[in-house]
Amino acid sequence: PFILSIAGGGSTYTPGIVKSLMVRLEDFPLAEIRLYDIDETRQNTIAPVVEKVIRDHSQSIKFTVTSDAETAFRGAHFVFAQMRVGQYKMREQDEKIPLRHGVVGQETCGPGGLAYGLRTILPMVELIDLVERYADKSAWIVNYSNPAAIVAEGVRRLRPNARVLNICDMPVAAMRNMGAILGVDRHKLEVDYFGLNHFGWFTKVRVDGEDRLPELREHVARFGLLTEDAAQTDPQHADPSWVKTWRNIKPIMDHFPEFLPNPYLQYYLMPNDIVAHQNADYTRANEVMDGREKKLFAAAAEYQRTGILPDAFHVGVHGAFIVDVACSLAFDLRQRHLVIVENKGAIANLPYDAMVEVPAYITSEGPEPVRMGAVPLFHQTLLMQQLASEQLLVEATIEGSYEKALQAFTLNRTVPTMQHAKAILDEMIEANRDYWPAL
Ligand code: G6P
Ligand code: MN
């Protein structure tokens, strides 16, 4: 049985991940779960809920809650990382500062994601170093920390040999919705996909060897990438902003006749339309703080008071996916999953060392990317521009370079002019005083 540490134990996602672990104990046996967070208060609020979830399924799993890295990682076999540097308060800034300049306000796409990257890369590297110091030598870090594309590139640059697998649940959430549309379990889908994290295209969606993408596109053209009840199976994606995100790909899809775009492409390809419908005074961060976060804290308080735990946290593909990936790493299952991985020729006309998102077989030694071939010039160019923006942001972080940060902001397709880039960057420097390296 494994020792698993969850870094970012105080996250609103932790109970859902642990619940997913509990229903998979036969596939992924656990001796101990450790929660690790630098925010003790937050983690201590959520820990009793997590403990209850564990005890409902197992009396024997040891449960440890700590803010001490050695206690957290000593001898660990797996670390699930989900850090949010600056928490929701800073996410709110990431979203609201660009919006004040008429630019998309989103936590991973656009200036918000770049700002979040500048906060996260160095702490992520610190976490990797702590894990490498204390954990089992064969330990894997499965990393959900956002902005995933930038974090992955930062890790590749700074810790190229670390055993870190960077993942995102957006592709698998999209596949859940595809399954609902087609009336098949998402595990039966085999997809081809090329791109960067939050920036790519599905090119094949096979069910028993047959490509069902054309049929899917017909549904998406009319209703978006969701069904009436698909969203409802997962409370997160039933929130108004998520329903909108799934629906909103209709207008851009028409322009990619042969593919199905990742919904996040709406932020890059129709930013004016997005901004027109965003509220600069109430963004997704507010929705999450007023919704998911409040509900979980209220549930924790009620559990403390009454001993009864209301079902207030979300389980769904987010938790299920990280457990799937961990199983494949642990037992060399070579399952095919969409993950973020060094290109190594998988996308023939992108740089060999770019961190791309493609299907990969997950072995005990890590992901083996599947060849997706060369992509059309238009897509390649969009990808190269986004990649340059992300890579410059990583270099800005490492070198403390204002110029490179400005270039990163300027190259981002959500940002219309260099003046916008500069105004937003300068405001963000102020807001991120406690978090960014000096630029
Ligand atoms: C999906 C994306 C993540 C993103 C999250 C935001 O899961 O893949 O990258 O962070 O949505 O969700 P939230 O509910 O916090 O807005
Ligand atoms: Mn993601």
C-alpha cells in the first residue's frame, strides 16, 4: 500500500480527490494519506471533512495533517500537487485587473494566467525539491497546479529530470460531456488531440474504432459541448459560468470544420465577445468564493457541530482522473490519457522540447506521447505564438526580466496592443508585490 501526500491539502478540491481515492482502494491501495499545506488554518478547517470521508471507507488508512514538509513527504510514494499561490484573493486580481483594461479576465488564459504563472513557478520548484529530499526515490508528483502549461514549462526548464507529471482535467471533462452526448461511457472514448494545455483541438473521437467526431460537431453546433444533464452530474460545471464556457464554443467551431476546439480557445479567438459579457465586479473567483468555498466551509462547520457531514463537495472527473493517472503510473498500466508532456516529435511541426498536450501512454517511467503528426499552418502558428508567450513568461520569472514579461503579455492573443500589455503588467506588478520575483 502507498503513502500519498496531497500538497495543497487545504484546497476545496481535496475532499473530492480523497473521495475518488476511497472508491478506488482496490486499484490503488493506500497505507496513509497526508495533507500538506502552508496555510494551516485553512487546512485544519478542511481536514476533519477529509478524515470523515476516509473513515466512511476505511479504518486502517493512517491520516496525517501537517505543515511540515519532512512529515508530509518522508517516504511518500505519490504526491498530488494542487497549489494555488495567493489563493482566491489573488485569482480575483488576475481576473479583474485585465478586465479593467477591457481584456479577458481568466485565471489561466490571458494576462491572468501569466500573472498566476509568475507566482507559481518558483514555489512549484521549491515543492519539487522538498519532495525529492524526503520522498521515496521512485515517487511521482502528479501535478494539477495551474496555470498548468506555464508550470509545466517552468518545471522542464528548472528541474528537467524531476518525476513530475503535469495534468489538467479540462480534456477529460470535455470527454465526459462527449460521452454524455454520444450516450457512451467516457472510458470508451479514444481521442486524438493536439495543442498546448487549454489551447488545442480534438481531431478524432473514436468509439469502438469508429470516429464519431462529425456527429459530435453537429450536436456542439446546436447546443455546445454539453447535454442538459451532463453539467448537472458535476456541481462545478453546473455553475452559470461553466455552462456558458461549454456553450460558447459554437461560434468558433464553425471555423474549424474538421476539429473540435478546446472550449478555452474562445478566450483567444473571440476575446471581445468574452469581455463584453464579463462582469469586472464579479468574476469566476467571486463565484467560487461565494459558492464552492462557502459551501465547503459551511459543511465543515456543520460537521463539527452535529457530527453529520452534508454532501457539499464535488466529486467527478477531476478526482477520478488524477486517480486513473496515478494507477497507471503505479502499476505500469500504459493507459492512454491526455496529459502535458514534452513534445518529442508527437506534434511534428512544433519544437521537439515544447510542453504540449497530447494523448500519451502512462507507464511507470512516465508518459510516452502518441504521434499526432503535423498540424495545419494556421493551428501551428497560433500554437507557436502561445508557446512563445508562455516560454517568455517562464524566462521572465527565472531572469527577473521586465522586458520578457512585457513580451509575454504582448504576444498573448487576448491582449490587443503593447500599451494594454504594459498597463496591465504594471498594475499586476503592484498587486503581486508579495508574490512575484522582482522584475
Ligand atoms: C478546469 C480547468 C482548470 C481550472 C478549473 C477552474 O478544471 O482544467 O485548469 O483551474 O477548471 O475551475 P473553477 O471551478 O475553479 O473555476
Ligand atoms: Mn486545466
